Amino acid sequence: MSREQEGNREQEPETLESAATWVVDLFDQANTSHAVELLGSRGEILKGAIEDLRNILNADSQKTILDGRQANESIRPLRPDEVAEQQIKQFPAEVMEAFNELIAEKASADYCTILQRDVVTRMISKGLKRQDIFNKGYLNVEEAFRRAGWTVKYDAPVGYSFDKPRR
């Protein structure tokens, strides 16, 4: 073993926990947002795995430099194409569940109409408050569904039309 290898070995973490902490901290310190973007879905999987690892490490006490909130805080302005994703992350799971359930129930071969009153009723049945649904913008899901491949049209107060893209 060369001296360089021996020197590097001394810097290597000693335990699985310290190795995991080192990986998370290295990820946080690097400019990873561009790399994650370039990797596409694989980058998002990697980012999610790092977030899961951070949560496990910090479950009892903070071992990583950044906690989950700090790591997820944006240190740069959101780009327009990131806004929908950021909004959806802040929505309770019941929001997307309500839309997905109604799409599954009402979709024909390539089209679906969901009435606003139906999705609001479904969200309320899942425990969300009517005031929060409107005040917190829980009905603003159009861009998220567009990214998922739907053509979405919103016709207030009727509701949403979801079309599969024609090829």
C-alpha cells in the first residue's frame, strides 16, 4: 500500500454510521442540484435516498451538518419550472390522493372530467379543511398533472379536464 493510500485510509470513516454521515454531508456540501437535474429520474432517486439516509441518521440526534429542513431550503430562487414541484411537495398527501382516486373512477379511454365540487368533497372526506383547500391552493395541481403526461384544462367552477396526449 502506498503512503498516499495509507493517508487516504486514515480519512475514511470508521463505522457504517460515520460513513453514512460523511456521504450525506459530502452531498450537501457539493453543488448537487445540477447533477441531480442531469441524471433525471435517477438523480431524483439518489436525492431521495440521501434524504432518507439523513432522516435515519438524525432520528435520535443530529449527526449530519444539515438537518432535513436546512437541506431542503432553497439557497437560490426557484426557477419557473420548479414552482409546481415545490408546491406539490408542500401539499398533504390527501390532495393528490383525491385527484388520483377521482381520475381512476371517472376516466374513460383517454379523457376524464373532475368537477371541482367533487374533488373538494373528496379532500374534505380525507380530513382536509375546506378553508385550507382554497387558501393554501390545494386545487392548483394542473402543472403537476401536465408533467405526469396529461393535458389539463381548468374551467372554473366546473372543474378539471384531463386528456391523454394524442400522438
